[in-house]
Amino acid sequence: MNLPIRLSKSSREPIYHQIENQIKALIASGQLATGDPLPSIRLLAKELEISSITIRRAYQNLEYSGFIQTSQGKGTFVAEVDPAMKTSMASQAVEDAISKAISIARQHECSDEDIVRMVKTLLQKEENQ
Amino acid sequence: MTFPLTIRNIEKSIDEFHLNIQDLTFEEGTISAIVGTNGAGKSTFFKMLMNLVKQDNGEIEVFGHSVRGEDDAWKQQIAYQAQTMIGCDAFTGEQLRNLMAEVYPSWDESLFRRFSEKLNIPLNKKVQKLSPGVKTKLNLALNFGKNTPILMLDEPTAAMDIPSRNYFIQFLLELMERGDRTVLIASHQADDIKKLADYLVFINKGSVTRLLEKDSLVSSYRLFWLKEEPQVSRIPGEIKRTYKKVILSNHPEATMAYLSKNGLVIVDEQVPELEDIIQEILMEGEMINV
């Protein structure tokens, strides 16, 4: 199974961290449900073209924080995650996306009012569709 | 802990050529790519590990046993694929299979059959009748069949077609799943290195680097696109400048500190491609700071 993970070449965030966060986001958004299998370390390493050492590190951290479970000989699966945790992670993901948009707006020297106006316009547009 | 393969302080001189390896330890369950230009000494390196070329100094151990010891049982722990199949021309694939199955107690018939059938290797033809690509495939099938804990492959994908190469990669990764195999692979294919390798070892002008973890190596370099051209010819960490404003750094922290201190604006930045890093290391003899 292919996971929709996209590594950013421009980010200063370490790769194992990017993988960890994207898998967490997939779990929070429900794209990965409890019990879903994750690709083996070797397979994901090949797909993302990074070393298996990096993937192992990301999987270990995810397992440690209770997002995934590995059972000997069977593979790695999505663990049962507290719904409250999922909700807080989902809002975190939205906040991160908005923060990124704000920093791009700042590069283009937009004022607070400009940004708020743009958001309102976009919301309006979405409603009309 | 006993490692599958350890190398200590190896020196070898052949005429003008000197090869020097300080210390290399290959861990179980890892794939290491041996990277170097043609004639850099990659094949000599492999032959030395197989005790086919004797080193002048130093020690090579396979699971703790010296390859120069009297007991050569260690040979059954390694499947070694040289660039050419020497002395096999008169035999068919089936005949070679019978030979290998006898020599290697770990022989796994299903691995051999699965690989041969998938790639349509004609096992009843004599090796001399096979094209270079098919020879390589047969050689791989035999080496996979040996089912040894250590696999050393010298340019295994050189003459292979794209679907076969993809299947080879998939097959090798499946073999790795059990976690108790150790693979050394020399390849000029960036794709092989990207998809397979955990570690890289560079052989350049006879000197051999230590094991460099692939992702740490890549992230120790960074490309910066600047708004303006820096006034000094070489800023901290800079190893290459293109289009006057694009800086390749092998010390990103130092480069960023300098840029921010001097008010130079970074328009964009990213980690370079592995190919570009290999190019720098092999052609420019770039120092490795990992």
C-alpha cells in the first residue's frame, strides 16, 4: 500500500520528523483507521528514497507515542488513538497550514487587513460554489 | 556482538595504485552502496573481501573469522557476484544451479526458481549463448539461490532492462525483510542507490570513506538561492556557486549564520539531489563533514 507522504526538500524539518507528522495527520484525518496496515520499513524506504534507518526512527517514535503498533512477524498497524487527541491534532494541522499561508503573505508584504480580507473572499467564494 | 563483516586498517598497493581502508563495520540488516568512478578500486575492494586479492596489511573478518585463516568455511556465508561470470561459458544455468546447490548448504531452491521464472531466464542454454543482460540475471538468480547472510554485488544492474531491474530491487527488498541479511552493492545507477542503500561508502583515488548514512549525508548539504550575489568569492560552507546567486553549501549552519549576519536574503532553499552530492564528492574530492 502506498502512503500519500510527500517529503519537502525545502523544509528544515528533519525527514524522520516529516514522516512522523504526516502519518499522524493521516491518522488524525481518518485516512488511516485503527488496524490499517502500514508499509514495511524497507518498502517505505524504497518509495520515499531514503534510508531504512530514518524510517525505523520515525516508526519507533510513532510506536512510542502510541500511534502505531508492531507485532512480530505480522507487520505494523495503526493503533487505537484517543478521539480527543485526533481532534486536537486535526486542528493543529489546520493551524499549521494557516501559519504557512500567513508567512507567505508576509513575504509579499501583506498587512493583517489584507490577509483577513483574502480569507473572507475565499470563504465567500467557497460558499457560492 | 559479532558483525557480519569488519575491515580494519587495510592497505593494498598494485603498481601505482594504493587502496587504504581505515575501519568499516557492516551491520546486519543493512544495505551499503559502494560508490566510486571507474577504476577507483571498487572491484579490488570486493576481491579483497573474498580473499581473491591479498591485502598487504590489515584484517578482514566475516562473522568474526579472518578471511585469511586456514578454515575457509566463511565462504559459505557470502554470495559474491563479480562483474563477469568467469569459467561458466560451457555450462547451462541448470548445471550451474546443481553445482551451487551442492557447495552452499543454505541453498534455497524456491528463491532461485522464483527469480529465474519471473525474468524468463533460459536455464537450458549454455552461458556463452546468453546476452550480457541475461548473464547478469542468471548470475543474480544463482546468488539469490545461495541464500547466504551476506550478499556482495558488483554492478548487478549494469546491463539489465528496466522491468528486470525493478524486479531485482523488489526481490532484494523482500529478502531484506527478515532483517538478518547484509548487502554490499557497487552501482553506478543513482536509482539503485536511492531506492536500496542505507549507507554509502565512497572509494575515491584509493581512499575509502567510513560508512555514511544516506540521509545524514544528504542533509549535510544545502542549496541556497539568494536575492543578490554575495560580494565575497567564497562564503562559509560554500563549495559551489552557479548563476552567481545559487550557493551549494556543505556546512548549512555556517552558511546561514553568515547570510543572516550580512543581511543577504535567502529566496529559496532545499537539500540537493543525491546525484549532485555524489558528483561533488567524486569529481571535486569534496570533504565530507558528516
